[in-house]
Amino acid sequence: MSSKVKLSVVMPSFNASEFVSESIGSILNQSFQDYELIIVDDGSTDDTVVKIEQFRDDRIKLIKKSVNNGHAAARNLGVDLSLGDYIAAMDSDDLCASDRLAIQYEYLKRHPKIGLVGSWAEVVNSKGQTLGEMAVPLDSKTINTSLMMENCFIHSTLFYQKSYLKKFQFKYDEKFKLACDYDFLFNFSGKAELANLGDPLVKYRVHDFQLSSKKKDQQIYFADLVRLKQLDRLKVLYTEKDALLHLKLMKGHLLSGEEIDYSIVWFNKLIQANIKYKVHDSNIFHNFLLKILVSNVNKIADQNIKIL
């Protein structure tokens, strides 16, 4: 393999022995071949490393850490060691379609203003059986607004230009822990246009050992910090009451009638801030907030009907 490659695939692993071989195989079988696969093992205590070392392929670079520092640190290390101008993210339990890298590479070459592209995904269980499909917003303007509510990317589908990380000096922030990918994407959205492709280029695996399944409450806590961080981009001043209401709205929680009234005031404040600072497309942003409000009004109406 030459010292310079077009693309670096970065895959952290931690106690992933059940799935890691299949995940690596899906990368090695790509139609696009000018890449390196950087696997950062984050202190696995099972036989993950043994499984990885069974592959004899010069494109694989295995970094073995003796201490588990979390997937944010592992991803950052992989990116720091990468030689490619593009980075493809990959999780050690997911699978890539054989043309995933080729499709995303060509897309970014054709659309230089797009800094990062993801895709839809097929959802599979631990046995690889299809459970459904994960659809996410496609265009940059919709994504920019949707990020206020949730992470609208599937991490194993991310493919991006490394130059943005160097130019703007950002990376996965370890203090956001289980929501570091959400924070990473929010930061990226402030520097470049983002997009998703409407084809399932990855099989996203759902199983009992996932980090997000084990520590859901902690993940929600750090995701809330990212949701509030986005208010700073709108330069909106807010009280603790505002913050609590905003989080309830973004997460679709049921509101009281009094909270609905205040939500109208709060959303008008956001709209005025957006008119001034032009963070979001005005029509998309207005419709996004309106949809949230209507949904809450309908929930209250449904609840009242049930009481009757």
C-alpha cells in the first residue's frame, strides 16, 4: 500500500468480538480500493484483537490501547493517524454495502460545498436479519434545522472531508461522552453544508450490547447539552425555565396548557433571532417549530378525549 491514500476508514472497537470480523470484511470487500482501515481497539478485554489480527491485509492499521478512554478519544486518535483526505466512519458492529465508499467519495467530489455526507441505513438484528430501515433528512437546510431536535445522522454512514477539521480546529469532544457524535455533527454544520443520501449504504445493527442501550439516560443528558448549545448559535438568551421548556419541546414531551401558551412566546423569540442572524432557512425553521407546536396541541387534545 502506498504511503498516501485517498480515504481513511476509522473504526473504533471495544469488546466487539461477536461482530468485528464481519464488519472488517464488509470494508475489505469494497469496490473502492484506495483506502486504509484504521482500527483503534479501545482496551478490549475479550478476543476482539485476536479476531482483528486474523486478517492479513496491508490496508489494516491496528492501534491497540491498554486503557479504555471511550469512543470519542478512539475516533480522534484514528483521525489524527489517518493519511487520507477523506474520512469514513465505521462502527465495529455494523456492515457496509460493497459500493458505499465509492458512492460517497464520488458524491463529495461532485459536490465540493458539501463537507460531510451520510445515508439511510438498513436496520438488522444480531443475526443480520432485517428489521426495517432508518430514514433521515437529505438536504442541508433541513438537516441544519433538524439537528436542533436530534442527531439526524447514522454514525457508520458518515463520510467527510478531513480538511474541515484541520481548518476549523474541531473534533469529537470527549466531554459530551455518549452524545459526542451529535455534538460533532452540530459543530460541522456550522462550518459546511451536510447531506444524506436516500439509499441504505450501511446495515445498522441493533443488539443487547450497544453502548446506547446500556446507558440511555446518560446519552439523553449529554444530548440535551448539545440541544441547548444550539441556542447559542441563535444568540438567544434564556432562563432555566426557558431551557427546560425548550428541551421538552425538542424531545416531544407532553406539555400542559400553560406551557403551550409559553411555547408560542418562546418560539416567536427563536423566530425573531433567526430573522436577525439567519442561522436557519426561514421557511423550514418556521414549519419545523409549527409542527412541534401542533403535535403538542394534538397530544393534549387526545389526552383530554381519553379522560372523557
